[in-house]
Amino acid sequence: MTTIISGYAWLGLLLLCVVFYKFVLRVFFGMVIVPENKIGLVTKKFVLFGAEKSLPDGRIIATKGEAGYQAKTLAPGLYWMMWIWQYSVDMTEFTVIPEGKIGLVLSKDGKEIQTGRILARKVDSDNFQDATAFLDNGGQKGRQTAFITTGSYRINTFLFEIVIADQVKIYENMIGIVTALDGDPIPIGQIAGKFVEGHNNFQDFDAFLESGGNRGLQPHVMLAGSYYINTWAILIEQNPMTDVPIGYVGVVISYIGEDGQDVTGEHFKHGNIVSKGQRGVWMEPFGPGKYALNKYTTKLEAVPTTNLVLNWANARSESHELDKNLSTITVRSKDGFPFNLDVAQIIHVPANEAPKVIARFGSMNNLVSQVLEPTIGNYFRNSAQDSDVISFLSTRKERQESAKHHIKLVLDEYNVNAVDTLIGDIVPPESLMKTLTDRKIAEEEQKTYQTQKMAQEQRQGVEKETAIADMQKEIVRASQSVEIAQRTADATVKKAEGDATSLKLNVNAEAEATKMRANAEAEATKARAGAQAEATKLTASAEAERISKTGLAEAEKIMAVGKSTAEAYQLQVSAMGGDNFTRYKITEEIGRGNIKVIPDVIISGNGGADNPISGIMGLKLMEMMDARKDKTGPEMN
């Protein structure tokens, strides 16, 4: 039974060892296993022998086996004899610095930083991964000038504290103005530290300090890019680059550097113009472009090199605004009238003379206010006092030329070219303007009257000449009318003669035709009526005779017709007898004309041959027969 119990005891002990083997090994053999992604931070609880039992005053990290936080760390791996009762091991992650970041290091132990310094200098310590080397090599406590960049590090966090910071980025068209937080004091009389090289744009701050770099404002500027900058050591302010526009030059005024020797010679006594890099106005101006200038150590004055217009006018100002404080000039004439005038001055500053202008005045605004404004204003005030208003107005062109010459001589002394001087609006007093206006109106009215008088005289002459011309026209027209009438009369005579000849020819032709027709009718009449053959023959003969007579003139025609008619009647009377022919014709006329045989009123009397009433009735009857005969024409017979 005892044997069985002992067997179970050993079995249980074996199971416990299997389950708690790490604890067993840690207790009995001092075994420590550090994983591959961690490091072990060791704390020694006490010292048995062979080392100092306590750390020196002011120290917190043990480098020689003293009790306390140990400088040496445990890398990933297996370690023995790290007895649990003497050592404690804390597992911690690697220190990882991401891309685009840096790790600023703060040391909790080390030597004291020198008085006047704020950062601990760099020592060899394998990027702070060897704490023992850091302390043995004289590493100082506090913020470190050195830093660690992107990567993974085995950092003893008992000694070092890591602060993650961003890279410094300077953007396009910007510059970085640098202020150093540590270094030697700035020399007396300077506003910025001296220019030092070899620090790789302040990324190696220890090199900056070793070269004697000064704390405070730096003359060196940083251009666009990404930089590993210890922000505990360097402050960077981003500013736009300095732009010199087209049509300008940039005159540089430097506030730092050594005092330079004036390079303008003995004749220029209005300021020092020095070489580039020295304190003062630089002799060589910058052309159009962008420049990396530190606005705290240098100043750039843009000077226009094109023609510049300045207006002394209340209502007008140019885009450069150098004339924004200029106003219309008020002057007083010799006769005591105040009046206003606008003036425009065109100037030109040569590029090589721009530094002299800035050295003399400091800025273009000062040139305008200190020289141009008083010079031009006083010239026109003095000029106006020598003349009355009317003369000033009438001699404007001459005064403008005189002002141009005078102002050119003055500005030549200030290294500025006067291109032209222009007088704009001149505004005399209103009362004087009214007088001048009235006078001018009267003069113009007089001129108008004279012009109208001359026009009237010319109009009278024109009308006289026009009347003569019109009369001449009437004379010509009358002469032409006479000639036309003469020609018309001649034409009428000719036409009458032609008409007569034509009529005669027509009558002859008609007579001939009538004769022929009469012959034909006579022949026909002869053939149709035997009893009337002789009468028809006589009639045809009389008709032929009548037609033959028709070829004469109209009077002869009528005579021929009457004669032929009479002869016809005579032949008919001869053929029929007088009484029978008379009764025949009466009956024929009554039938043709619907003549009333019995009148409506009959006046009776004696029926004798001597009765006058019967004679009147007979005459009346004959008149009616004649009227009927006239209507029907010769053919009726």
C-alpha cells in the first residue's frame, strides 16, 4: 500500500513539473525565455558579492551590476541563472518608428548638461540601443540632439523615453525660416547667427553646434522638401518665396553680415551700397523671378523699371498705388484767384540706378513723398504766382514744356529719369469762369453777327445773280419758244399742205371710185329696168359727173355734187316729167322721214295762187325736206 502511494506521489510530481516546468526551471535554474518580438528589461533586487551594492548619487541605471534598473537588456533568446528571488525581468515591445516619423529621445540618466545648454550632445550608443555605452561614453540626461529614424529598435525604456514626431515638410514655393533653440549666443550687434556649413540643412544638429552655430534666428533658409529635423532643437516657420515681378528689379537690404565698404565711390554720399552678403544695400539688384530670402534678415524693395505714371488728381490713381496720397494741386494766381489743376508725371528708374534710389530714400513711396510731391507742387505754385489765370490758361503748352525741363533737372540729381510732365484739367474759379464765358459768348455772338452779315450779303449777291440767271433763262426760253413756234407753224403749214395734198388725192381716188361705182350702178340700172334704162343711164352719167368733180378741193366737191345732183334731177325730170318727179320725191321723203302730211294746226285761207299761207307751208315743207336731205347725204338721192 505504501509502495502504491509513493508511486502516485511521484506521478503527481511529474505531472506538476510538466505543467509548471517554466516556473520550476525559473525557480531552480533561473531560466528566462525572451520572445523574438520583445526585449527583457532587467531589475536587480540585491547584490550578494562581487559588485557595488548601491548606485552612485544621482544615478538610476546600473552599468556595473549594482542593484536597480540594469542598463543591459535581454535580447530575444534563452537565459539561465536569472534567479527569481534576485532578478525581475519585464518583457516590452520593440520601439518602432513609422514611415515619415522620427523618434526624439529623452534620457532619464547620465551626466548633467552644461550650463547654458538645453540639449544633450550626441554620444556613440548604437542609436540608443546600448544603454551601457551611452552612459560610459558620457551621455547626458535630458533631451538629446540625436534622434532615431524609421525602423525597429531595442530601446531600454528604463533609461530612454521616445517621443514620436513628424518629419518636417517644406511645400512648393515656400521656404523654411530657421530658429535654433540651442547653440552659442548671437554675436553682439547682430540679429541672427552666423552662417555655418556642414549640418545638412540642420538635420545634423551636433555638426551645427560643433561648427559654432548660434542659437536664435538663422540666416540660412530651407527650400522645399522633407527633412529629419529635431523639433526640440530647431523651429521652422514657412513663408512664401520672395517674388520679383516682370518690369521690376529687387533691391536687397541686408540686416546681417559684416560691415562692407561703400562701392559707389566718393560722389554718392547718401548711403552705403555694399557687395552681396554684407550688411547694407546690395549693389546688384535681383531681376524678375522667385528668391529664397529670409524676411527677418533681409528686405527686398521692388523698384519698377518701366515708365511709371504718377497722378496729382483726386479722382485717379494708378494700380501701383504710389500716387494714392497725391491730390489735385491748388495754386493762386497773381491776380489773387485760387484754382485747381491736375498734373501727371512720368518717371523711369534705370535698373542699375535702383540701388542708389533705395539707398537714398529707402523705398519708392519715400521717393514720391520726399521728392516728387514737393518738387512738382511747389513748381506749379510758383509758376501760377507769376501769371493771372487767363494767361496761365492761354500759355498752358509753354508752361508744360517749362515744367518738364525744370523737373527733369531736379530728378537727374536723384538718379531718376523724368520722361514727361503733363498738365491735365485746369479748373478756374466759378465766378471768373462765368465772366470768361460771358465774354466768350459775346465775342462768339459778334463773330456770328459778322458771319450772318457776310452771309446775307453773299445771299443777296447770289439772289441777284440767280435773278439774272433766271431772266436769261426766260429769254432763252422765249427765244426757244419763238423758234419752236416758228418751227411749229412751218410744221403746221407743211402738215396742212400735206393734208390738202392727201385730201386731194383721197378725193380724186374717191371720185374715181365713185365714178366707177356709178358706172357699174348705171349699167346695173340699165340692165334691171328697161323703162328706167334711160333714166338710170342719165343718173349714172350724172353720178359719174359728180364723182369726177369730187377730185377737186372741198369746195369743188360740194359744187360738183350739187351740179351732178341738179343734172340728175334734170335728167329724172326729163325722163319722168316734172309733175311726176315732184310727186315721186315728195312721196319718197314723206316715207323716209315719217313726215305728217296733215299738220296738227291748219291755217286756212283763200286757195288761190296768191295766198301767202300756202306759200309759207310750201316753204316749210321744203325746209323739212332739205334738213332730211342733209342728214341722209348724197346717197339718199
